[in-house]
Amino acid sequence: MSKKAKIIVLSIIGVILAGVIILVAIEGFSGKRYSIKNNTDKNISNIRVVFELAEEEGELKEIYSGPINAGSKVSGSFDAIDFDYDAGDIGIYLTFEGGDTMFLFDGYIEGRFDGKIDMEFYQEDGSYLLKSTASTGLFGNTDSTGLDESVIIFTDELDDWDYIDGGVIDFDDLDFEDDYDEDDDYDDFEYEDEDEE
């Protein structure tokens, strides 16, 4: 191999190594970050975003807590978290100005999470929605978190926010007597298919 060919090969190897180092550095800086945008016409009085255990009650770590005005954005960093034995999710306690506190949970995270969390509140066809992603790696993979979706928070057409905000149905107020009679023998019910046979 000539001297010129060796220089070309070494140069190519050097460029490849530099590229790998840059990609690793970018991935390191892009992880453990959150971004929450309020692209609606309503102020968020308070939002708390926390890591929590998926199968039982218990907050593990707070990601962000505070208000976000309409058209504003907050961002920052958080410490990596290890879900050693139990999987976790992301809990969101949300209060829009003039409304009650809502609770949402999203994702299904196993093992260690040191990725990026992006949330955007936005409006579409009279509804207020939340688009959430929890991604890992340089290219934003969401396979290990199960979180890459949009959900409706509430609809402007509803006059009673309590319906969306977790209002409780009082089953004592419901009357099932017209629909169910204890004397009826439901075991004798025959389907049309059975009659045809």
C-alpha cells in the first residue's frame, strides 16, 4: 500500500471515529431532558409530572411542578431513574385555570430511563389534547417506554368540567329495576341460532 493510500485510509478512519464521538456526545446531552409546551388558549395553573410505579401507588421522582401560561413552554433536566423490579409510568397531575385537578398516567417503562420526555398541549376541533412521548437513544425510540400518543383532555363543548375532571358517579342514584328482574330465569334464554338447529 502506498503512502498516499495509507493517509487516505487513516483519514477515513479518523472521520468515522470523530463522527461516533460526536453522536455519543449528542446522545448524552439530549438525554434526561423534558419539554412541556402549552399551545392552547388556557393557562395551566399547575402541572406536576412524576415518575411512579405502574402496579402500585407511589411516586418515585418528580420531573416538573409549576404553572405554564398559554402559549408558553418549560424545559429542563431530571435525574435518570431505575425501575428495578417493578415497571413504572409517568403520572400527570394537571389543573387548567378555572378547572379541577385531573390525573393522567401514560407509558410503561421498564429498567432504567435516561431519555427524553416531550409533552405538548394543543387544541383541535374544539378539544384540548395532550401529545406525549418518552424516547430513548439518539433517534427517539419509544419502544421501551410505550409512550407515543395523543389523548383528549377535555372538550370545550362540555359545560360540566367535572365530568372530564374525574367526577364520581353515584351508583345509588341509578335505577336498575327496569332493566333487571330477579325473578327472570336468564339460563333459559335461547339464541336464534340454537332455534334454527
